[in-house]
Amino acid sequence: MEIVVTGGRGTTGRWIVNRLVADHDVVCLDRELPDEGHPDVAYRALDLTDAGGVFDLFTRIDPDAVVHWAAIPVAGTHPGVDLYRNNTLAAHAVLTAAGRVGARIVQASSDGAYGFFFAEETPLPDSLPITEDHPLRPEDPYGLSKVVAEATAATVARRDGVSVASLRPTWIQQPGEYPCRGDAYLGDRSAGAGNFWSYVDVRDVVDMVECALDAPIDGHEAFNCSAADNALGEPLVDLLEAEYGAVPDECRVDGDAAAYSTAKAERVLGWTPSHSWRAAADESLRPPEV
């Protein structure tokens, strides 16, 4: 396929580009061109919030698929209004142009859309494990931008008849660089309480992107993307009781399982996570140079 990847030079985007270019023709869109870059990747520099520039480029490339991964990836690093403006305008420009040229779409959403991590006081989930049907209640500009991006995706899917998968990764870790196993994190259980000690390996995220590009998705669907276990390796119920003094009335998690259910991704995409901190935290694997 001819695949456009936005944000392909970012921390996670480079892993996506490196994987996809092995079997596809990949065009990487980012704010700046690399000095060298991957020899098999075509690069284009543009501002993704410029809808006219994005549409002009997409109509010339006419991609089969678009992986939209460009965004300001976390709250607190930019003024909230700037983050919201960047993420929502870029999503609207990219998804709209992709729909107009009939490309299937995979986009980065986030578990931030649920509204747990950046809430003033982290609420307990309505039930455990957390499924994609859980209400989205963000209190911050980042989580809200992801809710808007998913609503945009649903609009594009309805209007243009394309398939759109919104992936909701939790805290993404790179092999050998697992901050969720660092001393500061392990020494303060409250540090991970906002997402219930969840994480996911970047290689599992890339696997889900590949699966979503191939899956027979009708319209727009969202998918949780999480490791199977929690980052502390302790019973989740015990962790919740220690930190919050309670667990949801409906709680169906066993042992050190993750808070997020990935059953939908397994059913629809044929994806299951294959990496755990138990091995990946100590792996020696250089990030791709893209």
C-alpha cells in the first residue's frame, strides 16, 4: 500500500514508520525534514493544522491508508489552548483529507480520553476492566482533544464511507527505557495511580497499527491498547484498595491484570499484547532512526 504516516519522526511514530516501510511505500509527514532519514521513506514537511496544505498533498499522493500519529502527546508541556488547537485542527485536516481521497485511517487516540489521568481528583472507573464503552469524561485539554479527534473520525467514516480505527494506547514504553519500572515510579505508588499503573510496549502499539490497517472495520471503531499486566506486578484490586480505599462495584480483574480490557482488539483486529515489563524493561534495542 501507499501509506502516509503523520508524526513519523516522533518517539512512537519512528517505530511505526520503520515497521511499515518493510512492506509498503511510506510517506512521512512532519514539521521538519530529517538531515538524512530512512533511505526507503519519502519525507514531506508541512504544518498539519493547515487544512489547505494537507488536502493539496493528499490529493497528489492519493494514499491507500493514513496513519495519523502527529500530536502534542501529553498535557502540561504547552498552554492548554495551544495543545487543544494543534491536536484538533491537525486531526480535522488530516482525517478530512484522508476521507476525501478514500483512504482507510488509523489514528492515535489515547486512554487520556477516558479522563482518569489528568483529572483534578482521579475518579475510579465505573467498572473493571475498562472497556471501550466506558464513558469519556476528560477534564483537561489533551483528553478533550482526543475525544474531539474520535468524533471527527466518526464523522469522516459516516460521510466518506472509509474505515477509521482510533487506538487508545496507555503509557507507551520503549524496550530498555521503561520509566514505569524506574525507582521513582516504583517508590511512589501514587505516581501511576492516575492510569491505574497501566503501560504498553511500543512494539505492541506498532503491531496494533498493522492489524488495524488490515482489519475489516466498518465505520469508526476505538480500541484500547495496553499490556496484559500492570506495571507493578501486584494484584490490581490490592493496589486500588491501598490507593483509593475502594474498587468499582463491578470488578472482574484477576491478579496483576491491567485495568484496560483489550478483548475488543483481540476480537476485531486479531491483536493481543506480547510484551511485558518483565523482559522488555531490560532489553537492549536501539530506537529506529527515521
